[in-house]
Amino acid sequence: MTADELLNLPFATIADAIAAHAGEHPRATALVLNDQRMDFATLNDQMDRVSAALQRDGLVAGSVVAVCAHSSIDYAVLLLGATRVGVVVAPLVTGATPETLVAMIADADAKLLFVDSSSADWLLPVAQSISPRWIRMGRLRQAGSFEEWLAPPGARPDPVAVRPEWAFNIIYSSGTTGIPKGIVQSHALRWGSLRQTRDRGFGPDMVTLASTPLYSNTTLISTLPALARGGRVVLMDKFDATAFLALAQRERATYAIMVPVQFQRILASPDLDDYDLSSFRAKSCAGAPCPIELKREILARWPGQFFDVYGMTEGGAVCMLAAHDRPDKLHTVGKPLPGHEMLIIGEDNRPVEAGKSGEIVGRSYNMMTGYHRQTAKTQEAEWFSADGQRYLRTGDIGYFDEDGYLVLIDRKKDMIISGGFNIYPSDLEAVLRTHPDVAEAAVIGVPSIQWGESPVAFIVLEKGRTVSAPSLKGWANLKLGKTQRLTDVHVISELPRSAVGKLLKRELRDRYLQFLDRAAAPMLSAEGEILAADRKSAERRDVTILNKVDKSYVGHVRPPSTVKVEAAQCRAFVNAIGETNPIYRDVDAARKAGFRGLPIPPTYLFCLQMMSSEEAYAAYQELGIDVGRLLHGEQGFKYHLPVHVGEELTFHHRILDVQDKKDGAMTLIVQGIRVENGEGHHVADLHQTTVVRN
């Protein structure tokens, strides 16, 4: 059977399609990552080696393997090889907390855990709680590595007749409380997603640039159909706007699907016009609402078709707006795809009249089987029509206009979408409430230029307790996953509620936005009381107004700066200050002794941050601070993970306060500095007070 004949069948598997292409054009490129390239014949052989290794280790159809790693060719091979023989893959979010990852691995009942080096380090503190065997992915060919684990070259698995209803993968939410929800997606769902690409240009001449992680459904809905139709997939292990543009030009990319934040960063890149993007036939935006202004800018500045896609990982129904054809409908998310049906239901769980708003429910061939091992949660997500048809609830509120285009109004759920990832406020609130000084907590999403939305917490303290908002924020962010971390925390006297006791999160959101708009005014509670978190700031404003300091620059965020931890610099520094710990001084000897990296002393981290702050004075002056010369600095350090020689550190600076002293002769600039390593992990915090003489 030819590849074309197979692709027209009501059901086959993604692995079947790849095997057909391997037979018809074996040397065509299938996967690309950096300088690695893999053709279809090699991909098919490697998939067989994965399948055979899994069967050798006793895994059968329905068994689960978990993967916690950044995108790589090995990752793609594992995913495809496992599903060839009915083994289910659970791709895990690398930014989730170690404790959450442990819960996901246990819930999936994974028999094997595949990790890359950074995820292995991340999971090391909880290694004793993880029962499956670990397989390390990457280029190193060592004991316990992916290459060593694979079956020998030429190995073939025992054939397995995969059934449509069998699970293909389990995609987990990144919640922090209880057992995270695992979304079970079947082989039928994946084949259905492939078939709906038939008339959208997917084929052997297609080059898909995948800049989102392989653990994201956004990535899978584009890469799996692209490979199954004989196209090339170009992976990125970490998104960067300039790197994306360079790859798109080098590989002559024809398609990409991204979240809104990625589009924003690409369009904001000063290098955009230096690259040739004319090869793009189409691009799609998914994962979060795409602002109208962003849609307009994409249409104006980026060649090719542009689709705005609305749907859920759970499936149901998908809407798509061909924005290039209907620029008059940019305020909508388009119409349901063929074979997809959407209804609007009211509070009484019945369909509403045409044009009325309500909760959106949908059905199609593209629906999850359910939440893994959570029957009650699955039932909560379902809605059945009068004739017994199963729909999935979206939790979103919207309506269809007179032309049948779906308009989104709000999310019924309080879910926050940050950088394309779902954040559930209830998860964050539950963590905050475990703090001994916290009585109540409410988390809202606020607009963010960088992430689309960011979480902000409002806290009511236990009677008689005192704890600072920055302290609460730091405590919570140590316990939350990378994508869940709080941007801001405010301590207030009470949470606003309706007459029947319902928490009014919209009021909190409005108040917070008003607070940002008038940064010079104190934030008030419902009764006009100055919020506890802002009381000291208000008092400082009273003082600094006398000294004629404009407080509008408090909260200013400077662009992040990156510095590499150089071994020679570290050696010179520790020798100069007389550091007694030999691991700091004798870098070469320590490395020979087997240390992967070298932890650096806190004072050196401060020096690195000063090196990264060459533009600080110019930034201060732009804000109206007349900076003369640096007098001295005081720092407070908190390490969360080791910092090693050879790593790149990124410093995120935010001005927390500015005060005049000695009648304006001196200025104190208080900065909060968050330090992340090259993997994006939060490694340290600095609280720096810089004293300058005017």
C-alpha cells in the first residue's frame, strides 16, 4: 500500500505512515535539530529499535513510559517508536516542581522514565520517590544512556495491531495539589487530527518549524501530521526569536504553530526585517487568546496565510479563523472545522437562543478518552445533549455572531494562560494557604507584555500575624513550578465578596490594574483602607514627595541581561578575596576530581550581576533619576539551585523602591533581582540596595 493510499484510510497509525514514507523516499529528511539531521529510513529503523527495546523490557500495549526532557531527536524517536507497539507515552512538563513530577509519574504508573541531563538534576532531590528505571537521553553514550538502552541495529519488534481506541499519550496538567489531571488521547484522535490537515497544504514538501516543546499538545498537533504526510520537522530545544528567524530562513520553513507570546517576540525582534520569511505558506496561533492588534501586525508584516486556532488539549471541537481571508473578523476565533460541532449552553445546561452568550461545548472525532484514573473529573468535563451526544465543556463564555463566527467573552473558569501554558489559580491558592501566616488567598491573572498573562496573589493574614509580601512571594515561588510562579503578591485586610459570599476576583483584577495605572497612589481596600502591602510604600511616598522624587519608576523592569560564568574569572576572583574553600580556587583540580561544575560564592554572583548592569545608570537616568557615581552596594542572597562554572546566568531586574537621603544628596535604589540559568531554572535571588551620590 502506498503512503497516499494509507493516508486516505479511515484509520491507520502515525507509525504506519512513517514506515510507508521510509519505503518510498528513504533519504528524505524527517527530523532536524541544530546540526543533527535524520532521514525517514533512519527514523523508521530507530523507531523499531525503541519498539523492540520496550518489548524486551516487558512492556506491552497499554504500558506507560514517562518522558521529562527538552525537545530532541531522541525524544521524537521514543514517542513514535513507543506508540508503534501500543505503549503509551506521558510527556511531562519540564518546568513543573519535582514533587508534581513525582505525582504525575506515579499516576501514570510509568514503567520507565526517560530524562535529559537538566531534568535528571531537577529530579535528583526526589529520586527516592520515583520507582521506574531512569534512561538518560542525550548525545553521551554512557551507562544508562538512551543509546545503550536501544535494541541493537536491525532489531525488529513483534508486530502489534494497534486499535483506534487505545491510548496514544497522556498529557498532564501542571497542577500542584492532589493528583494532576492526565488527559488521555487515543490513536483515533491523532489519526483524526492528521486527516483534518488534508486540505491545508501538509505534504512531503512541507517544512514545519516546531518551536514549542514536544510535551505540548500544540507541538504534537503539527509535528505528527507533518511527519505522517512525509514532511520535514525542524525542532528547537529552546525558543529564541533570533534563532527562530535564522532557522526559518536556513530550512526554508513553510509552516509554524506558536503561542501569542512567541509571535510577539518575533515581531518585536530588531532583526526581523533582516531575514527572508517568504517561504512560509501558513502559520497558526494557538494555546492562548491572540489579541486583535497582534493578528493585524502578523498579517501586515509576515508573508503567507495566518490562522487563529481555538480549542482545548482535551479536544471537543476546534474553531479556526482564516485571518488573511476575513480581516473583518479578527475579533472572533472563526468557525468550527468541518466535522466539528459547537453549542452555547446557559446556566440551566440547555442550549441558548441564537446570538445569546453562554458556556461553549463541543464535539468531534477529536475528543479525549477522559482524565486518567479520574472518572469524576471526566464526568464534570462532559455535557450530553437531549439525544445523548457527548460534548466536552470548554469553561469559556462566548456567542456566535450572525455569520456563525465564535466570539469569546471570558473564561468561565479562572484559568490563567501564561506563555501558552495553563495555570490554575486554585492550585496556587492551595499552596499559599499552607503558609502558617496565611488565612485566605486569591490568585488572579493580569495582563503581561512578556507572557500574555501572569499570576498575582492577594493574601489575608491570620489575626495578629505579620509577614511581608516579598517574603510570601519568595516562599511560594520555591514551591511552584516554573510556569506557575507569582509575579506579585499583595497583603490586604479582606477579600472582596458578594452578598452571598462569592469571591469577586474581577474586583481584585480591576483594583490591581488601577493600582498600576496610578503607581503614585496607595492601593485601597473596599473600605478605603490602605492595603497592608502598600502601606509602607505610601508612607515612603509621603516622605519622598517632600524630597521631590517621582515614584512612577517604582516597579520598572529593565530588559534581562546575561553573563557567562567563566572559570578564569572565578579563579581570579577567589584568589583575590582569599577564599579558603579549595573547590573555588583550584578549578582545574576540582574538574579532574569529577565535579560536573563548580559552585560559586555569593559575592562572585554579585560581581557578575554588576557586570551585567552596564546599562543600569542609563536606565536610571531615563527614569528621571540623576545618578552621579556608585558609592557602595548592599546585597542579600538566596540560592535555590547550585550555580556552576560554564553556565549562562540571566539577571531579571526590577526596581522595588527609590528614596532620597540627606536632602537629595544621595539616592537609594532598591532592586529585586531574579537569577535564572540557561535551562530557565530559578537559581538565586538578590535583593540589592545601591547607594549613589548625586
